[in-house]
Amino acid sequence: MNEALATNPPNDWFTRDRVARIFVVLYFFILEACLAQGFITAIRATPAFDLLGLARLFANGCLFLFVAMMIGLTIVREQPRLQATGSWPRISAVVGTNLILVGVFFLPARGPLNIYESVVSSVLILTSNILSVVVLQRLGRSFSIMAEARALVTGGPYAVVRHPLYLVEEIGVIGAFVQVVSWPAALLFALHFAFQLQRMRNEERVLLHAFPREYRAYSARTARFIPGIW
């Protein structure tokens, strides 16, 4: 294993985990405020009988709920048994989480989408946001941004693939890509997935050390990312 692992003393309040969750919660509160502002603006601009617009609103509402759940679960999550140390796991976690959110603002704009592109993009983003809420609810207090081990979750979506949250997030990323198709966008999205793949590897290493027998058995019967394929 390339990265070192560390544990937090069980009675030490000022742990890395507690400090980290303060910054994570503040970040998600800012993101939630931006989402709320955009959501209110979209509500005012969407006609009552615009089905595509209403679908987008619903997708935005699911995303708002997803971020709210991340805030709540970050506050109440359990202290990790084991966590990766060093800069690379942290860099890959931060970049993998934020690259698309930040990058899309700097991509060259496309012309108006046709109805088919709009429907495909909206359906993918809506599906991603709904499933993200479902997966996050199942993950519960084991949720984290960094590579950390709290409990080994193997039921629900985690019985299908080992990284269902990343899988459903990438569905939404594809939906976003439909709106900004270009070679710079393709490069950005490929770079994003490379960091997400590194996050998967980091998390698997930590979980394997925290739950050696259980995680080996779990990974032997469960695909990493694509059900039945990989």
C-alpha cells in the first residue's frame, strides 16, 4: 500500500475527522445556499406547463436534498476506524468532488440544445440526483469525502457495485456533458473520472485494512463500478 494509514484516539475530541467535518459542512452550506438561490430563480422562470422545465426543477430539488443530507450526515457521522494519510488521497478526493462543479463554468458555451438533447440531459441528471439520494441514505453515517473506514456497508445499492455513489454521480456527469459537448469538455470529464477512479482505489485500500476478511469476501462477489463487468 502506497499511502499510510492512521487512526484517531477514541477520546480525543480535536481529531482530524472533527476538524475536517467543520470545513466540509461549511463548504456544503455555501454550496447549498447557491443551489437554493438558483432553485428559487428557476421556479420563477419555469412556466407551469413546461414539462421539461418541471423535470429540471425536480432534479434540482433532488440535488438540494442530496447536499442537505451530506451536511447532516457529515455532522453526525461516526469517527473513522482508519483513514488514509498523506496529500495524494486528499488531493484526489477534493479534485474528484469539485472538478466538474468548477470546470463547467469555464467551458466554452454551446448553442441552444435541441429537444432530444434537452430530454436526454434532463433524464440523466434527474436519474442521477434521485439515485444519489437513495445511495446516500443507505450509506448513512459512514459517509465521507476522504478515504476513511467507518462501517462496511454491503446492502442495498452496495450489493450491486462497491462504489454506487460514484456510479450514479457519473450518470449525472454524462447528462451535464451533453450540454457542453466539446473536446475541452471531454478532456475535463476524462480527468474528473481519473480522479474518481483514484478515489475508489484509495477507499478500497483503507477498507481492506480495516475489514480484511469481510472486504475480501465482499469484493470477490461484487463488481467495483459496472454491474457484472468491472
